[in-house]
Amino acid sequence: MAYPLLLHSKHHDTGVTYEVLGDWVVPWRFGSFAAEYHTLHDGVGLIDYSTQALIEVQGADRVSFLHSLLTNDIKRLTPGTGCRAALLNPNATLIADCLVMADPSSLWLLCDANRAAIVTQALERHLFSEQVTLVNHERAYAVLALQGPAAMEVVKPLFGSAVSLPHPGDHVTVPLHHTTLRMIHHRLTTAPGILCVIPADEALMVWKFFTQRGQPLGLRRVGWEALNAARIEAGTPWFGIDMDESNLLPETGLEAVAVSDSKGCYLGQEIIARMQTYGSANKKLMGLLLGGDQVPSAGDRMVRDGDEVGWVTSACHSPALDRPIGMGYVKRGSYEPGTTVEILRGDHRLPATVVVRPLVKPIVHSQ
């Protein structure tokens, strides 16, 4: 079953179309795919991104509690800063990929909404005598994304100098009318971006505010067709599509952005350390550059010299590269960059080259 986003059917645009992507029914396109895609690379796109949920962690032991469980260094966070972190099970497979944000009296986890209850339950199982309270705010907050190189240039005229987010994970709360927005520096694509977290019942008001006040500054609404293409170019995996609870963290590549090598123990740490010391992952999520003009589908198998060596998880036509691209799991012995494989698409064999992620060079952030 696919779930609608919090603003589903409220975009007030007869031209909007909806599609199912993973577990969600999303606004697929508001107008021209080409225009929306270029907005993400040249301006700033407004995206309904309420596939996310907030978990609030309070109590005197909140920092040490999360530090002992999550993969990144939570103790180094100060109010207004944040980081990526993963929650693993003891076997080092992925429970969730999170953004962690520090406030003076709370820590906040932003994760996929369909993982929020699972994350909360997994954390609660490790609560003993710690002074920690967990609150799952699933569906209580909406998330709107401002994505594109002009994201910072758009929010500053609207909110003033209060919005200063120089580093990924930095966040700030700003007032808007009778509500409060939490703005987080976080990119979903190759371009810089901001996530705006607001109470769910204020989401439509904030959507209209950005649509009306941001348009003279170059802001445009963007659907998930363009977002999906841009995030595949960026090599950004999505839970439930490119990774799930069966994946070891090193298979996904998230250890590059979500793991501290100096913090000591966390759930699954021994297995990850052993893999780093004695051998690499049996498979890895890699980028794929395809020849021809056919776009493969998720689940299409990869072969090399007659042997099956992996499968596709996501694919699209890349406007930036003007060719089909994708991501997929490739087995050890074939995931070295430059390896050529074939993707089985019906009766066709699509030639592809294994490459590192991202597939398109990131756009430099500007304040």
C-alpha cells in the first residue's frame, strides 16, 4: 500500500500529476519535467518532502544514550549543529539512516516516516536506567525541501540574517506568522539544499508562503520525477528502494558520511571494523553508466562473462549526462570502477559501466 504525503491533493494546481514511488504517492510533476529538473540545478525548487518523520529524544542521558547506539559522534554536537548517523542492529545491517540535530534540551532524529516507529522501538529496547524519553512525532510534522544552488539566496530575503547554515546538519528555528520553521542544511541532490520542518497543520500555509513570496526570487515548485533523476545523478540512496534492513552499512556507502571512526563502540561496530580490517563487502551499491537509450528497471539483473553479478535498484535518463544511468548492487570482483557489465532488460542486453557515486559532480555550496 502506498501512502499519500501530508499535502496530497492540496497543491491547488490542476496540472499536478501523482505517481507511486516506493511506499509513497508523490506529486510527480507540476508542469514540464525539463523546467523542474533545471530548477534544481540553476535555481531553487520547492518540494513536498513529507516522507520524513521526527523523533524527539529528551532527558539528562540523551547524548550518551544515542552516542552509544548511533554510528556517528553525537557527543560533539552543540545546539544548532547536526550530523548524519545510522542506526544498525547488532549484525550491522541497517535499521535507518537519520539526521541528528541538537537543541539545548533535546536531540531530534529525522528519518523516513515508515521507519520512525521501528527506530523508536529499537531505541526503547536499549533503555534501562537511563534518563531518556522518546517521542515519535510521525505525521505531526511536515517537511518541505528547498533544493538548488540558490536555496540560501532565497531564504535570506524572506527570513533575514537569522538563517545562517554554513555546514551540513546546521539548523535554526525561525518564526513565520504564528508558527515556527526548523531549517536544516541538507542536500538531496548534487546541489545545496534546505529542509524545512513545520507542524503538519501549518504545512499548506508555509507551502503557499514559499510559492508566492519565493517566485520573484526564482523559486519554482518541483515534482518527484525531477527530484528522482537529480538524486540518482547524485548517487543518493533511498530507503526501501536502494537499501533496506537486509543491507550491511558498508554495502550502501553511507559509512562515508554517517560513521565516526574515532568515537568507539556503537551497535554493529565490531562487524564493520572487522570488515574494514579483514575484507571488503561482498557487494556494493555502485553507479551505472549505460550505453544506448534504454532505461533499465529496478530488479533488472546484471551479468558479466555469463555470471550474474548484481541487480539494478534505481535508474533514469540523466539530463546532465544525456544518457541512461542507474544505481545497483554489484558483487565483489565486479564492483571495481570501470568494470563493464550487461543489464538484462527483457530480450535486450544493455551495456553498462560500473562507476563510483556520485555520477554527476556536486554543485558547490554558496552562502
